Amino acid sequence: MREIKILGVKINSITKKQALEKIEQFLCSGRQCHIATINPEFLVEARKDKEFFDILNSADLSLADGFGLILASYFFNPKIKERIAGSDLMDNIFNIAEKKYYKICILNWKNGLSKKQKIGAVLKNRHPRLKFIIKDVRRDYFDLDTKEINSFAPQILIVGLGAPYQEKLIHYNLSKMPSVKIAIGIGGALDFLTGRISRAPSFIKRIGLEWLWRLFNQPEQKIRRLKRIFIAVVVFPFLILLEKFKKIKS
């Protein structure tokens, strides 16, 4: 797979179709694989968190989940082929698991918007043959109790804690769950699944303005979203230009 490095973090330049093919290969392999869905905020956070930086660079598959990364790739080589949203990828993984009888464990942030009862109800309605368990976990505690998970023996681990918490939890606990073949962090995708947050229309996503849609549709989180928007549309582009300028000078 072709890779690009943006602010020192590797990202695979592949299409969604190719990513799904890799995921199916991982599920049939004899090893454990970590999939990261990376957006501009990840890269800004990774500059000040060396542990997070190293975890991202050790991922087996790193996907561009952010329009800003597509634009940034034009300053480097190779270009990123396609944005692959974690929420869309999660839906595809549910479909694969239901069709091929893989079992899934979902780790849900206990203080998040979506409660595990609601997540379970939606999954049972949409994927009646899917075998899954849901566990509530904390963001600040990475020593996961894996007894229940190992008893269930899932092949797929989905973690919805947001960055950098989900990546760190996967890093420290994946080896404790030998049945798991792929582990993926999906941020707030479970809130899209339950309807707690509405997805932007397709044309809004295509032009990279999903952040603006979410700002207007989450007024109760306005300050938090404004901070995230500032990082994604001001801090991140500034760092990209600075990195490009350094490369030109050298």
C-alpha cells in the first residue's frame, strides 16, 4: 500500500473499496491488526503527545477520515485517494460481520451521548443476525478487564472513545484479547448510529463542510465544537504550510 506522511504521521493512500478488501484480509489472517481512522485533530494532538504519535505510526492500516487531510496531501506525495469516514466504515464492518458470522465487541464511552441499550436496540433492528456485545468503558483507564470479552471471543473490536483514548486503549489491550483480528477506533460514529447526531447531507460532506453542519446541529456543544473547528481549519492548515515551507528551505 502506498503511504503518505503528514506532520510525521503515516496515512495509507487507498480507496474505500481497497480498505474493505484489506479488512477482510486481516480477518482471515493469523495476526491482530489495528486500524486507525485519522482526521486533522489527530495530527495536531499527536504533535504534543509522543505516545499517541507512535501508536498512530504503528497502526496496520491508517485511513484519512477528514477532508482537511485530502487537501493537505496536495502539498506532499502521494495524494490521498479518498476520504474514508469512520462512521461509514463501521456500517460496512457490521455488514461484513453479519454476512460472515464474525462476532463484534463494542466498547462505548460510558459518559457519551449514546447509551449501550440504545446502541444494542438499533443494531438488533438493523442487523438481526449480528452477534455482538457492548461494554461501557472509561476514557481515563486503559487497564481493560477482558474476561467477558474473551469469553465471547469476538473477531472484531470497535472502540468509540474518541482520540487519543481509543487508540491508547487498543494499543494496551489488544494482545489481551487473542480472538480479536481487527480493532478500530470510530470516534463519535455510534452517535450517528443511534441518531443522537444527524449526518450531514452527501453534498455537504463532499465539499468538506460537515464541520459547519455539525456546529449548527449541536448548539448545546457549541464551545466544544468551535474549539475543534479552530484546530481543524486554522491550526492544522498553519502547521501544514509551516511543514511545507521547511521542506522547501531544506
